[in-house]
Amino acid sequence: PTSSRDEMKQFGGSDLKSKDDLEKLQRMLVPNSRDGMYRNAGEKVEIDVLRSVDTQHFLDLATWSYHVDSEALERRLVEAGYVMLRHELNVRPGTVAYFIAVHPPTRKVVVSLRGTSSLEDILTDCCGRAVPLLEDTSLGTDSFRVEVKAAIPNIVMADSKDDEVEIVSGHERILLEDDDDEGDKFVRCHEGMLTAARNVLSIIGDFLRDYVQECNYRIVFCGHSLGAGTAVVAAQLLRSKYPELCTLGLDTKEQGIQVYAFAPPPVLDHDSAIAASSYCTSIVNGADAIPRCSVSNLLIALSVLSKVQSRLMEFDMYPTDPVRTIKFINMLSEGENGKPIMSALEFHQMIQTAQSEVALRRPQHLFVPGRVLLVYRPWTDG
């Protein structure tokens, strides 16, 4: 069944007089809603931003982290002017593979972390609970909240006041509300990637600090997928432990620690993800599923599926017995020539309703961090 003419007129903003008009608008509805959402999500940037030398270079380095042959990796790094210092391949749940290399001409030390490549990595991915960022208690000390203030905040977001900006766990955190929905101001992150980041930094953290403090090098974390999420949390932990690394000096705004995250999963809470924009750039390719694997999106999907289930029950097609199952399969076999159980407008409104019911700042909801560059091809281009 199609939606009423009044509903279509309200959405289309024009006088829809014929069935053809209704069908035409319905064909346009889904692609335009997706494209419109992307267009309204942020400022449009030129594709050259994505093709910049730095972005392309660190994409290459993130890709090279998948090498399992250390000699082959070292040859590639030498050709690019790097000196490889370490290549770690021993992976267990709660760790990631990575390599460290330095580039003396630009005074950079790069930590490239590998994405999901094994069963152990999948187990780390699956530990997706949003946990408060607390100091590691492995030394037997009481856990306490990670929170430091920097002498000079790196960035002040638009429409905020100086006294509303503080660095919390390495972030220029904007106090959008007095408390989050659980009554505290903890930074929250992906549990598995927090564990992996701590394990990496337990080995290389002091080494990286010395490169910055003693040799005036910049640190660049990069990675893809699991490696991207771990890179973000590792940078967050390092900035929190050594706030003096947030900038190279009082006379410069250049970040001492930067992150290039390619297809990162949702890894930080709402406020922290936004506040990471001063040092983290995340690149998302089209409808890639990994950056959308979050609890909030799961809740939206479940809400929509529940409503679809109700509609199938109305049509006596919910496959709970052989008769209804055959009826359901017959409906699917009709394809585009069959009678839809709901219009495109109804489905679009269903998704909007489900989205409106999700509170973004709930502590268990995680997001893609930093400045997010979304690359997509508009559906309306054909």
C-alpha cells in the first residue's frame, strides 16, 4: 500500500496530482534522503584534500602494516626514506600487530597499526563495550579517572568560551552539558581497542616520549580498521600521560601527536570524538560498514526491523509456519513487480523515527573520532 497523497505532498512540497507523480517521488525519495543526509552532515571539501601528499602517504604506511615479511617491509620503508625500528607480529587477543619507523628528513616517528587479520583480532574487535577511560591498575594502584589540564588549550570550538575548554584524556573537551546521561564526565572508549592501545604503549610509550622531548620529533599514528581505532586510543592515552606532547612548543600550534585513521570503527564517546578533531583525521569510504558498527546504529536497525516484522504480521506473511513462510517467499520472488508492504516514504519516516529515539550522548554509544572525511558518490548521479 502507498502512503496517502497528503503525506506525499507534505514531503515533496508540491501538488502531486497523479499516480505517476507519486511513483516518481517515491523513486527519488530514498537516494535523495541519503544524499541529503550526507550533504547536511558537514562542510563540502574538494577531493584534493583527500588526495593530499600526507593523506596518501599515511594511507600507504597503514597498508604496509599488513606485511608479514619484515624484510620486505623494511625494503619498502627504506625506499620511502624511513628507518624501521620495530616490527611486532606476535598477536593475541587484546593486542595488534604494528611497526615503528622514523623519517629523519621530516623528523617524524610513525606508528602504523594493522587492521583485523586474524581470529585474535576479531576477538579484540568483539570486545566493543564502551568503558570509562581509567588509569591502568596493573601495578596494583587504585584506579582513577584520567583527566589532565593543559597549560594552553590547542583549540577552542566555535560558540564555546575559554573556561569551557579543558584537555581530558588528551582532548580539548567541550562541556556541552553539565553531565552525561550517567551522571559523570568520563571519557569512554572501545574496550578491546583500549586494551590493545595500552599493550602497545607499555612497550613503546616511553620511547616515543623521548623522541619528542629529546629529538623534537612529531609522532604520527596511522592504521586501518582495528588499527585505526587502536591508533586513536593510543594517541589519546599518550596525550593524557604526557600533555606536554600535545604541541611541539609554546610558539607553535603544530600538533606533537597526529592520527590518520582509515575506516575506523566507532571508538570514542560523542563529546570526545568531536574534541579529537584537532589531532585526528578519519577517512570513511562511502557506505563502508565498519565505521557504522555501533550500538546506536544497532538499536536503530532493530527498531526498524521490529516495525517491518509488525507490517509482515499485518499482511499475514511473517514466516512462523510453513504456510506463511511460502507466502513470504512468494512475495520476495515477485521482485519489483510485486505489491510493496510499505512505501518508500513510510520506510524513510520509520528510519527517521528510529533515529530520533536514540540519545547520542548516552555513555554506551561510540562514534568515529576526529575530523571525518566521508567520500561518496551521489546516488542521483546514476
